[in-house]
Amino acid sequence: MAAAGGDKLPVEVCKGFSGLDRVVLREARGSSAEVYLYGGHVTSWKNDHGEELLFAAFKPPKPIRGGIPICFPQFASHGGLESHGFARNRVWSIESDPPPFPTNSASKAHVDLILKPTEEDLKIWPHSFEFRLRVALGPGGDLLLTSRVRNTSTDGKPFSFTFAYHTYFAVSDISEVRVEGLETHDYLDNLQSKERFTEQGDAITFESEIDKIYLSTPTKIAILDHEKKRTFVVRKDGLPDAVVWNPWDKRAKAIADLGDEEYKHMLCVEAAAVEKPITLKPGEEWKGRLELSAVPSSYCSGQLDPQKVLQSS
Ligand code: TA6
């Protein structure tokens, strides 16, 4: 699977920030992605013009900020563990021969990672599990993440967890962005004690801090960046919820590893399972899939037409 070497290899293992192990994925037409073993964390996704599509603000020795943190076995503070669970703060391993996928990705540019709990982890979350993560670049430069969590307990007990792909999209200017696909859905508002509301009929636009968990959302969401004339399409499976977060100016100032102005250039739209935790009996496996594509907005119809993006397959 993984090999070290020249520029053209679809998978290269090398050192990244702070000497941490990093896997670089390259697709023949020029798109690329980078995954750190620390956190099983995707930190970069570039299109075939070399443009960065994810926001990342990695400022060692802080944990990685930005990219796609894996929130497991707890989303945010929905439980007694550290915020967003411990998986993003553990070193994952490369798995050279994972159990087969029902639908196998044809892409050579992929890596399989695995996380198992340590003795220390079992003290804070007493459940044996295997978490397999495949990160792949599709032929058109799409980024595909598949998570498989298996209950490997021998004590006969089920366990429950919440989960999110906490994706930070890079945007030109947050004030010029809108999100389509979540309107009319219910959400829990983190800024109002997780109270439940219903989103109005309009697309979501941004003019202040937002931290909402949209519930039972469609499998496709579009993020339109008017200034860049780019639309991100999020396709998700096994992940009913979608979190939308931007800290805006005041909260950004309180986040040590985020520059005061950086909130303008990021938007988190997170495929998640939060409201209804996932429960696995021993031997059971859960799968959650995220597929990201970035298309010029003009591709949609000659004009910005998010409905076409959402309706197309
Ligand atoms: O997903 C939104 C959120 O839970 C926010 O409440 C905010 O705190 C954000 O994640 C970032 O969390 P972090 O622990 O990475 O600073």
C-alpha cells in the first residue's frame, strides 16, 4: 500500500509539521490530500490547480486546528469525555490489509488507518473498539472518508457513541457564503442552551457567530462561495445530522490557535451523528461515509443554481 519515494506516487508516507507522520495522497490529474496519523486527521485537500480547499491553522504544539478532525467517541461536550472525544488526540496506525469494503474504491490514492483503545483510553471509556478510517481521492479529485467502528468487546456489553467529521472548508469571505439543503430543518442551537428551533425557508447566510446542530438532514448539502465561484458538495451516509459552526470575531479572539481574522476564511459544515447516539452490540459495525467535491459554480447551470447541485446525483 503506502510507499515512500518520488513525487508521482499515489501514496507517500513522510514527515509533516513537528516531525509528525503524514500520508500524502495524489491523484493522476493533480489533486492531492494529506492525512496525519496524529488524529487520523485530514489537513489538506487540493484540487488539480493546487488550490487548498480546507482551512487549516496548525500551530504546534497545539493539536491540529482545521482540516477534518474526527470527533469520536463523543461530539463536543455531549458526554463526560474531553471535547470532541479522544480520537483526534491519538496516534493512529496505517493498516495495510483492512477487512474488505462492500463497495471497493477503485482509487489507488487511498490510505487505511486504524485506532484501537490503549489501556489508558479504556480507563476513561471502558469499551473495546476498532475504528477503521479510509481516506481516498476519487478520479475527479473528490475526497472520500469512510469510517467503520466495530464493537470488539468480549464482555457482551453494547456501547454508544456520537461522531462528527468536523470539516473546516476554506472560503474566500464568510459573508459571501451560503449553505443550501438545511433550510426548514430543526436544529439545536448551542448558543441558546441547545434549545430546539426550526430553520426558516431561506438558505443559511452568515453575519454573526453560529453553532447549530441540524437534525435528520438530507444526504446532500451545498456550500456556495460566491466570491470564489465555487460550490462544495457534501454527500453523507450514516450521518443524519449536520453541524454548522463559525466562531465569528469575539469567539475567534478567545481561541488561541485561531488568528483574530481567520474566522472570515473558514466554515465548518460537519456530517455528524449527535442527536441519536449510535449503539453497537459486540461484533456489530457502524459505517459513516463522507464525500466532498468542489465544483466551479458555473458548472451548475451557467449561473449559481444550488438546487441543481443538490438534485444531481
Ligand atoms: O462543532 C462545533 C463545536 O462543537 C463548537 O461548539 C466549537 O467549540 C467547535 O466545535 C470547536 O471545538 P474545538 O474543541 O475544536 O475548539
